[in-house]
Amino acid sequence: MNTEMQISGLCKLGIYIKNQISGFPENLTIEDPELDAVLRQSEAENPWFSIENQLFALKQWSALLTDEKIRKWLKNYRKTSLPRKVGLILAGNIPMVGFHDVVSVVLSGNIPLIKLSSKDQRMIPFLLKKWNAFSEGNISYKTVGKLQDFDAVIATGSNNTARYLEYYFKDCLSIIRKNRTSVAVLKGNETDDQLQALAEDIFRYFGLGCRNVTRLLIPENFALDRLFENFLNFGEVIHHNKYANNYDYNRAVYLLNQEKFWDNNFVMLRESEELFSPLSVLNFSRYKDLSEVKNFLELNEKDIQCVVASPELGMGNSVDFGQAQNPSLDTYADNVDTMKFLEVI
């Protein structure tokens, strides 16, 4: 397969997406009836995949699929001389979450065997078909119901699922991903704009992604009211039936158990040391000194996908407020370099 044609086709795909979503976020109208149908079918089959969130994901990809960014990413890797078949078991928690794995396998010179998530069956095949057309047929891939005849596998699942996957694929080269979540660290002097950007990191995709913040670390004297005031732009989430069901259920549980929580009618804040929180709930803890924060991050490193914090805090590889859902091409799930793995299979 011709790599130059693949890159050219991917850039054309980025331009196609950009043109289609030019009115987003003010206007959700799409010109291409085929893409419009895919968006609507995806939402009908999985109500978590709202049109708005699907378009948001497409917008992020359109910004990544430029010639400059693709070549800058690929220059750090070598393409395989002998194509291998790589089985991909894709997640379906947020729209197009598995597309990065597909692109990585193709551009590494290998052939993806794609087992789609039952929750995300429309958009990735549509984009692959477009990419292949823009590349003049230079994309080799196959969607499958069951993985077989593969040389390596990349699989994503829950912690429970991962145990079965590790056992099932114990005799082959593999990357097995587990549950992860993200945290945010506040210094206490954040502006309203920064806290409103933090709301994007919390509520985008209804909080279902591994890069969504589920745990806050805040100073001792930080007023929780500031969070509620700056989260109001996402108040519409409570009108989503599945989100509202989670909110009502978790609120009822806390009331029955007489647990202390703070509530603004669409999200609950709960003081807890737990890293993961239920949907519609945000855990928080207070710290006296940043050394406590660093200890917490080190202890939970294997379960943290992303740390959101102001750059001035110096939290290592943290991302700024509002940027958790904007990973670059060289940002890898579970911090495992997929492209390096694909070089040696």
C-alpha cells in the first residue's frame, strides 16, 4: 500500500469533515445526507452518542488530520516492511474512540482486523470508506465479527473484561487496556473562564470517557459554590434521559444512605478519596499542601489517564483546563505507545 496516498487521503478526509461541520457548534446541520444518516443512526442505536457529541469528536479529528500534524507524528516511527494483521477490539464509550488505533495500524504499514463495539458501529466504517476512496483504494482493512488469523491484538475493555482478554490472548503480542479516569487539580485562584473550561473536561460525552474528570483535588478553603456557578453552561445534560436516570438513581442512594453530598440539580459533589465516581457524581478531596497531591497522583498513576491543571502548578504531563478531550496524535491510551508496539510485531 502507498503510504503517501494514505496520508493524502487522510488529509482529504480531514478537509471533508471540516467542511461538513463548518457550522458547529451553533448549527448541527450536515450537508452530506450519507453522513447525516450515520449521525442519526448512531444516536438512535446508542442515545449516549448525541449529534452534538458526535460532531464534537469529528471536529477534534478534523483539526488533527493535516499533512503537517500527520507527518510530525509519523517521523518518530518506522513503517513495517512486512504487513501484519492486527486485531482491534474497539471500545464504544464515546464516539469514534477506536479510530486512533485504526489509523495507527494502517499508517504503520499493517492491516487492521476491526471488531467494532456494538455501541459504535456506524461512524468508523463510514470514515474508513471515505478515507479509502480519498486514498484511491490504498487502505487495507477488514471489519470482523470474530477475531481470527491475526498476528497481534489491541483490545480495550473494563477491568473485568481485561482479565479475560489477557488470558485469552496470553500467547500472542498484545496491548490490553483497562479502566482509567482523569483528575483535576485546582490551586484556588482559578478564574471563572478556567472553571468553565474545566466543566468541558467533566461533562463532555456525559462524562463517559477515560479522559473525563471524575475526581477533583482542591485547596482546603476552596468554595464549592464557585464550581456550581461555572458548571451552569452544561445544565442541559439533565434533560438527557439516560443521564437523568443515573442522576436520580445516585441521588436516591445517597439520600437513603444518609451520605453527605452537594447538589445543583444536574451534578452532585461528594467528598471522597475514591478515584472513580458514578455518572453524574464528581468526587473531591481537599489538600493542605501540593505534596499531598503529588503523592496521590503517584499512588494512582496506573488508573489515571489524564491530569488537568494550570501549567503553573507544574504537574508534569498535565493538560490545561478545557483540553482533556483534545489529545494530539502522539497521545496514547494508557500511556502505551501504540506505534512503537506496531513497529516490533
